[in-house]
Amino acid sequence: MGTPCQISGCKNEAPQAIAEQRLCVLHFTLSLEASCAEMRRETALGNAPQDRQRDIMRFITENGERLARVATSGLHLTDDLKARILSTFLTLMNLRENLDRSNMRSSFGRSSHPLR
């Protein structure tokens, strides 16, 4: 018997790849989307300290790997869940790109090069 999803009222089970999170695929992707949105707001101004940026990178890597394991594990996924997984991958990629842009802005702002 699998691990039940911890969200109240959800009758789905957590796949083995994300059993530790105790969330079904739908709720796992929704959780990732919400976390990514929060982190994008946090990094938008380029003020996130280096330690926090490393934490965000670790979050992106670990959860991207988990999501890949879910997607390629052989589970029967509906087309809607497949689309949600792809959308969540895109969200993780956008967060990474946002973090990179934020770093470029903050490092440029710290340099002594005048604007031309």
C-alpha cells in the first residue's frame, strides 16, 4: 500500500519518488508552483543574500530531479497531469532564469562601470 496524500480530502497516493513529501502528483506540483512564485518575488529585487540564493538553487535542483523521477517512473499519468508536470518544469526553469537575471543586475549595480 502506498503513502496517502497528506492534503485533507485527497484520496490519491504519493508515488514512490515523492513519498517523502507525502503529496500526490497534483498537490506536489501545486506546492512547487507556490514555492517558486514566492521565491521569484523574493529574488525579484536582487537583494537575496548568497546563502539564500544557494538554497534556492538547491530547491530547484532537488525538486526538478524529483519531478523527473515522477514523470519517468512509469506511472499512468493523465494528460492533464502530464501537462501540469511540464508546466511545473517550466516554472522551475523560469525561477532559475529569474535568479540568474537578478544576480546579473546586482553584480552590475555593484561594479564601478558607468552606464554608456
